[in-house]
Amino acid sequence: MRISLDALLVLDSISRNGSFAAAGEELHRVPSAITYTIQKLEQDLEVKLFDRSGHRAKLTEAGEELLREGRHLLRSATDLECRVKRAATGWETELRIALDDIIPTERLFPLLKDFYKEGSGTRIKLTAEILGGCWDALLSGRADMVIAAPGDAPPEGSLAIESMGQFEFVFVVAPDHPLAGATEPLSVQDLLQHRAVTAADTSRNLPPRSSGTLNSQDNLSVPSMRAKMAAHIAGIGVGYLPQLWAAPHIAAGRLLRKEVEGSKPLTNVYLAWHPRQAGKALKWFLQRLRDRKVQEYVLGESGNYPGAEKQAP
């Protein structure tokens, strides 16, 4: 490779300071060393990087292009150095967390604010998954830990799994939907006459799971819980929503809760991770999510995050 990071560093310093001599002072090098670095770079690339006709070092068009792209490389290199140093301390450079879409992502924001106060430098990547998607993400290596993964875990012995509790779903219809005035509890025959709305399983490798639909029932599949809720409010179809999502819309009159024969049972949700990959960031989240008050907030059982005076429901 003909372009070194050291040469880019010298080029950047000359451009910012306006002269080879000033760059030498900043980098604690003699002027001849600065000149040699630039001359060698020009020879290697076979281009002129500076217009030396004036008193101030001025970049040529080629020099400007090299500096523009070179500064990206310098920033990346600096970032890499920091991440390597952090990795040596036990903090992960990145922690990938998959959250089941039954939990609004905003429910994790207070927890994330607490984490960032640690100053670890670990970058957090959040993804939303549906049904078996959390388990799939964990097993396929797309996630390091999963929060509120619903249902039974796949038969994989290498995962660490802890219960977070149970999650309640309610059956909802729009006020102008034909089932709004139907006698309760709604029967299977009642439901079969109307379209269901479901959020599609996001699994890529595991067999897809389904929930809340009947065989031969018309079905609209949507990509997220938020889209599913919007479809119910629009009266496009009926189905189950997490109580956490449905409650404010039921209270506002945008949705009606209906009792159904053999209502959907409570859903078990889990915290899971790869124990052999647990660095300090993952352990930090595990410790906080094992706190029952934090769990209650994340699962929507409480409107107040521990330590905060008041959080939005």
C-alpha cells in the first residue's frame, strides 16, 4: 500500500496549520522529516499534492481529494484504536440486542440512558423481532442477547435463559367494525367471518411461528406491531394486541376490547444470551434487567422507571 496513515496525518497537519514548519511543530518532528514524508508520498502516487508557488502550503486538487478521503481513514483508525483499548478492558465494542416487538422500543430508553452514563464506549445496536425472530437472531449470531423473547426456546443447549414473566394480550376491534356490537364472548364462527391482522414472524432460519389466527381465516400480515395496531384502529381487521400497546387506544375510544371464547393465554417471555460471549456490557444489562422493578417497567406493568420521578406510560 502506497498511502500510510502517518503520511495522511502529516498531510492533515500541514493543511490545518498552513505550513510544513507549523506541522513539524505540532507533530514534534523536524521540518526535513515533514518534507521527506510528503515528497515520498508524491513520488509513490506520482502526483503533486501541494502547490509550492506561494508562501502558504496550498493543496492541489489531487491533494484536496486525498485529504478529504484520508480524514475518513484517520477517524476510522482513531476509532479502532479506542475500541481495541476498550476490548482489552472487557467492554464489548458493540452489543447487539434483539427486542421482541411486543415491547415498544421506547421502553428501553431509560435503561439505555443509565448505561451510557457508564462511559464504556460500547456501541448498542437494537433490533426489533417478532415471534420466533428473537430466538432466530440469537442462534444465528445476529444478536448477543434478546429481551422479552416469547414462547418456548428452540432446543439449543448453549443458551442461557431466564424468565421475565408473562405478557397479556387483549382482543381488539375498531369501534366501527361489524364485531364491535357483537354479543360476547365472540365465538370461533364469529371470528372466521372477519379478517385477522397479524405481525409476521421475522425468523430467517427457524420455522416461522404464528399466533392468534384460525385455520381458513382471512389474514393480513404486516411487518411490525405498530403496523398491526394501526390496521386494527383503521378497521381493516381484528386480532390480539399486547395490553401495553392497546391500553391507551382503548382508553381513548379508538379500539374496543372484546372477550373471546377460549381467550389467548398469558405469554411467557424470556431473557436469553450466549453465556460464553458475556462481556461487561452484556453483564450490565443482565444485572439491571434482573431487577424486578426494571422488568415491570419494560413489560409495561409499571409506568415508572426505577430512579425516575415519572415516565410516560
